Amino acid sequence: MVEAQSAEHMPAERSMLLRSARLEKALSKTLDSDDVTDILQRLGLDVSVQDAGWAVTAPSWRFDLAIEEDLIEEVARIHGYNNLPVRRPAARLALRSADEATLTQARLRRQMVARGFQEAITYSFVAPELQAALLPDAVTPVLANPISADLSVMRASLFPGLIRAMEHNLNRQQTRVRLFETGLVFNGELDALSQVPMLGALVCGPREAEGWSGAKDRVDFYDLKGDLESVIALGGEGDSWRFEPAEHPLASSWAKCAAIA
């Protein structure tokens, strides 16, 4: 039998320095030098006591010991974690000043919930034909590997996802739908893509929830306009905004459409 080995590929012994100050800081406890030496030697390590700590040489078979922190972990394990003091981390925390002129997204969501809406979370990918019907001029990236054919383009608006959510509810006899969503919409090709945070809302069905005293009037343009005005009023300058007549590809001759200016 012939043994052949390559010395350069064999595991080598590693030398490390375990500083007593670093050990005390990590464990929040001062251990006796003889105890630390005994622990390291019982682990099969070659230990030499120095002024700053211990010079340790790990055998080749202790490939898990490479840095000082590995030695600290071994000492703590053998000494016993339950024997170490409990110390909660301390840090200086300063409250950040809130910009009262800026409304947070959470505040907008709370307002929509207070108005009777339910928050929806939809995919950032939509069906290309639905987006083309809602936004004929939209330019967004097409996914190279979509999870399905009806989720193959990035959304340029929140409405395709909200419409799908409304359709899902109507197909399950939920005739009163009040949904909103906050999220990013995407515009432009991939090399010049812009991501814009948006708020979208959709209402459908009876104006009031079903009940003995509830009327059967259906929601209309002015119900949604009132909800939007309540959100605008949160900024404290509701009178600075106005609604102007506008056009939309899906707006028929009897439908109303407005733009905010």
C-alpha cells in the first residue's frame, strides 16, 4: 500500500489570539484566567497564556475555529450560557420630528377605511388587454417569464387589479364593493422606468350596507367624489383643489369623468 498526499491541500493548524478584554466584553463577565485556559485545553487546543490574553493554536481537525469570535463562542458554551449574566442592549433613541405638512400613506389608508372602504392588495402585473382597454397609451415593461398570460405586463395603473378584485366579488354575490389600494405604478421602458406611488379606489353596488333601514340607492360619481374630497381635506388645503371635466376611454356619453387640478 502506497500513501500519497499533497501537503498544500491538507488542513493546516490555525493560530489565533483571544484577548481577555474582548472576552469580558462579549460575555459581560470576567472569567478566571486558569478557567479559560482549562476550557481551551479540554477542547484539544494548544494554549499559551500572554499578557493580553491567550495565544491559541487550533488543530487541523477543528476546521470550525478560525477567528477570535469562534474561541469566545466555545468558552461561553463550555462555561454555560445559563451562567452568563443577562444584559439588555442599550442605545440612544431619538424621536424623529414628524412633518405635519406631509400625510403618511398609513394616514391615507386609515381615512379610506373610515369611509367604509376595504384595502385590496393586488399583483403588480396585469393582463395586457385589460390595461390596453383602460390606458391605451400606457407603456410598461413586458415580463420575459410571466407566471400566467393574464399577468404579463407591469401595471401602469391600480385600476386593472381593482377591477379584477371587483369582478371576483361580484361573481360571488358580493354586490356592494368598496375597495382601495396603495402601491406603485410603472411607466416607461425598462431602461427608463419610473415608479410612482398611487392611491386608487373603486365603488360598486348599493350606497348603504344591506339592512332593514338601508336605502337601495346605488353609488354614483358623486359618492366617490365625496370620498376623494375627504382625503384631499386631510392636507388642510381642500379649497386649493378643483375638479374639472375630463375624458377617459371607458367613459361613455352618460358617464362622468373628472380630473383633479
